Amino acid sequence: MRTSLLRACLVAAGLACAAPTFAASAVIDGSRAEADGTRTMDLSIEVPAAVPEVWAALTTAGGWQSWAAPVAYMDFRLGGIIETSYDPAARAGAPGNIRNEIVAFVPQRMLAIRNVQAPPKTAFDVPTFQSLHTVILVEPVTPARTRVSVVQPGYRGGEPWDTVYKHFAWGNAFTLEQLKTRFEQGPVDWKKRAEQAAAKK
């Protein structure tokens, strides 16, 4: 998953590279087993930005492009779609794009999405992942700091659930780290990042 929400790589893709090691990850893992035998993935991080800024980063095309993907299309409404791609040349509706349906939201507090289109090749079982939903919670810590949580309930035991869980345990943590970095260092320069990646080849 170059990742999840959100980077799948947000939520569905590649989520296919080797998991990196964070020197000192600020992600807090509150994942847990539920009474019905399912598992809830619950990861959170504090972001150095006010709630309105964080909400804009999650609910506008420009916001997503500032940290999550170079291409983003946003139809922010109940039943609307968040569409992203890591291919700078991608266009809306392309079969390789990541598409997430907005299933619920509370302004500046909660956003719930469900994946409806994943890239053609993924490192996990797409139907299993699409049977889940992802909830993003936004909570003020101080006027200038916000806690962002990515919660995915409903994981069962065994395969293919275990592989999906492992994939997004890393992917969602990576996504949260990227969001934090966006507010610490500024918007991502996708052109520069692509040039640096090409230089390493």
C-alpha cells in the first residue's frame, strides 16, 4: 500500500511495498478484540493543526493532493466519491484509480468511507476489504492540535482477513504519519518526489 483512506495505496493499492520502519512513530495503536469475536483496528495520531485545517485536508481535492496523492477528485456529499491516484497522468474515472464512497460524515468530527474501486493489482483480497468501512475521527486536543483516528471495525479471524488486517495496519499508520508530516513540513511537492524516486533507480 503505498498505502489507505486512505492511501490504499489509501485504501487499496499496493499497498504492496515493504513496510518501512518509523524511527519514533507517533501513531497510537488502540486496536482491540470485540465481544462478538471480530477485531477493530484503531490507530490515531496528533497533528499540529487546528480542526478546520485537518478537515479541509480530508474533505477537499486540494487537501488530499497536499499530502495523500498527486491526483484527487472530490464529490463531498453523502454518497459522493473520493477518487485518487498515484499516477500524475491519471484522469477521473480511470479503472486504476482508487474510489471511496462517502457513507457518513459529521462536519469537522467524523468521516466514514467504503472502498468501491481498487487498483487492478493489490496485495490483499479486495472483496474482503470492500466488505469493511473506514471511519476517520477528528478531535481537538488544543486550538492548534488535532487528534486524527482511523478506525476499521469488523475484521474476522483467519484468511483472507488476516492478510487484509496486516496490510492496513501498516497502511493506515503510514497514512497518519503522512498527514502529520504535511502539517509539519508543508504540502508534498509531488514533482520533486517523482524526480527523487527516478534518480534512485
